Amino acid sequence: MADNRNLSINGDRLWESLMEMAKIGATPKGGVCRLALTDLDKQGRNLFVDWCRAAGCTISVDKMGNIFARRPGRNNDLPPVITGSHLDSQPTGGRFDGVYGVLAGLEVVRSLNDLGYETEHPVEVAVWTNEEGSRFAPAMVASGVFAGVFDLDYGLSRADTEGKTMGQELARIGYAGEAPVGGRPVHAYFEAHIEQGPILEAEGKTIGVVTDAQGQRWYELTITGVESHAGPTPMTRRKDALLGAARIVDLVNKVGLANAPRACATVGMMQVYPNSRNVIPGRVFMTIDFRHPEDAVLAGMDQAMREGVARICGEIGLDVQIEQIFYYKPVHFDDDCIEAVRKGVAEHGFAARDMVSGAGHDACYLARVAPTAMIFIPCIDGISHNEIEDATPEWVAAGGQVLLRAILEKAGQAN
């Protein structure tokens, strides 16, 4: 393979692209709101497609709305090296979460064009649909269909709080593609992302070499009691669903602390019915999110939660339904792809460290069907899923440089 050490991305162009994309769905505090399959998501997708076509890529869209921008290789019969992430955001999201990985991939393509460099394998830049899981649960559903974790009907039938399904919204915004979802070989997959945590910045490191990702379990609980008048109903006669939910929140926190320091346990959503100030709540819907890098510990957290919920609801006289809607085991990324990232770090002299991802990423599902690795860059104060999420142009360029080197390592192979 040719010596690639002198090849560089255009860091200024990558930063300008990020700032231009951030205008779509811009919020007053400097963040973005581009919920999956909204009109704003469509605008972001359209801009990405326009940029990719201008860079000479062909575009394909699969039935889950995943977009693939393909730069041909010397041998187009070889499976592609894919890089990418997502364009959808949280309701109060930042300018870098997800979109950085997409536009860093596009910058790799643009830079290869500028340099007149031909890879052996084709290179594709992917946009995965609904990574965040904010509008449609679960998260990462479209990359999950690509990897065979979910079937197509399941993916298309996911509904938002208004009952609109992903299939309906893909058709509405014009991104219900015809291509099959997955089922094709992928030579390697790389995903660049902001860390979404404070470690890299605190340690003065520019690159995180992601070796593993935490396993996750997501749950939805419906707790049912009896609605009754807040005045005449004695305290000892109440079946207060919100009281049960409050005790479950405390339980979830204790489960997380009992498995510290690597466990995370969160109640992130709660809906109270009928939500009236003088009615004892008769029903509560709530979510639970458990994370840990060891699957056996996750299983223990699951058991502790279920036993605790049963006890709490039994004491108050409540009914409860628990549904685990999302689960994946801890992921170890591909050693050869990790080594490709390390070579890029070493060749450019970046300060780096190995990391375990605490967040879920599309790469976690791609790892089931392709050799995969991730590249982290710092974010200021470790803040993400927040409008003030930020990074520096130097970090952004460094991650893009390592991504270029890793892609060339795999895309230059003759088989």
C-alpha cells in the first residue's frame, strides 16, 4: 500500500460544513433540534445529499431511510469501507453529536478527490435513521435493522407519541427508499464521534481509541393504581401510582450506585395520568435505562430492578407492567480496525487513550455484521445532548485526520 502519511483532510472545510448544517434546526442557545423524520431532518438530509453528489458520489437510500453516498474504488466488486453516523438530534441537541461523524466522512471523500487518490475498495458515507431514539423508540433502530437485530416491519412500525410511524414519516419526507436494508458485505466500518463525556478534555487527550461499548437495557413501565379525589380519600386507602413511581426512581438510583463506578441507571421519562392537581394519580408511564460494560452485571441490575418493583407495587397495591424494549450486549470492537485507528494517532502524534463508550452508537450494531471501530474527540466540559455542546476546530480536524488514515488502511487492501 502507498505511504499515506502525508495525506490530509481540509479541517477548515470540515468546520465550515458543520456550521452550515447547524443552521438547520438552530436553537436560540446555539444548539439544534432536528428530530428524526421531521421537515428539519429532511432539510439536513437534502443538504448532505447535495454535498455528496457535488463530490461525485452516487446516492442510495434503503427502506429504513438510511442514506449511503458511495465513492467508487479501483475494484467496485469489493465490499465498501463505510463511515458515518446520524443527522437527527435530541430536542435540545448540540451541533456535533452524530453530524460530526457524517461530515467527517464526507470530508474524507472530498479530500481524497482533492488529492486524486484512488482506493481499492469503494468508500461509503452513511446516515443512519433515528439513532437518537428521541422521537421513535428504540434508539439506533435503522442500523439495528441493517444488522439484523430488528426486522423491517418492526422498524417501520415504530411510532411517535402522536401515533405516526417511521414508515409513514419516511414516505412523507421522501426518504422511503427502495434498496434492501443490510444483507450485503461490508469490509469495515468506522464512526467518528464526540466523546459525550469529560475524560479526554480533562486528561489533555485529543483522540479516544474506542475499544469497547457498554451494554444497555431500556425498559418501559406502566404502573396502575386507582384515581380518586385528593381530599376525601384517606392516606391509608390510596393506591397512588405516582408514589410507586417515585419509589421506583429511588430504587433505580440505588441499583446504579450498587454497581458503581461503571454502572449507569436512569429514569429519563415519566408521564402521569390524569395529571390533575386534585386527583390522586391512577397511572404512570416511565422509562428506565441501565448500562454497564459487563453483561453479567447488567443481568444482575435487571433482576434487582424487577424484584424491587414487585415489592414496591405490592406494598402500595399497584399493578405494574414491565417491558424491556431495547437490549444489546457489551461490544468489543474489531482488533484490526482498532489498530488502524492507532496507526493514524501515532503517525500524527496526537495524545490519545483507549476508551469504553458509555453511550450507544450505530457502530455497536454494525459491529455484528462488519469489522468496526470508533474514534472519539473531546467535547468541552464533557457536555452533550445539550444546546451548549461544543468542540474546537483543532479537535474536529484531528479526528477527521485519524478517520482518513483508518479508512485508507482498510480501503487500500486488495481483498
